[in-house]
Amino acid sequence: MKKIDIVYDYELLKDKISEKGLTQETLAPKLNMSRTSLNLKLNSKSNFTQTEIKVMAELLNIPSKELGNYFFKGFVQKSVQNIKEVI
């Protein structure tokens, strides 16, 4: 069975981080991680833990009912297919 990798779109989360006047460099220690680890997570190369999501939601004042918009929005990759017209 083929493994399906889910890629999340964290643009809204990145915007919220900036809106709160934070950077990856200043936010990472508050999450007990390195800036590199946070960057990997924000670029969907690694997953956030439940604890990290909870702490970030508290730091960024994200209501629990809005967590899905920030942490679980799937990234849809657009692709172009060559379509040959059959005459």
C-alpha cells in the first residue's frame, strides 16, 4: 500500500506569527525547539505535536474552533496536464 504524505498550508499561521510581532527565531524557544525545527514544521517537512499546537494557539491567541484553519488546511498542488485534442 502506498504511503500518502499530507502537506499542510501554514500561510495563515505564518501571517499570524508576523501579526503578533514574532519571528521563527523568537517563537522557537517558546516552543522548546530550534528555529530550524520550527522552519521544517512551517514548511510541512515535519509535523507539529499536539502540545506544540496547544502552546502556539495560546501564544498567538488562536481560538480552538479556528485551529483547523491554521494547522490542518491541506495544500492543494495545482498541476498542468497536456491535453491533446483528438480530431
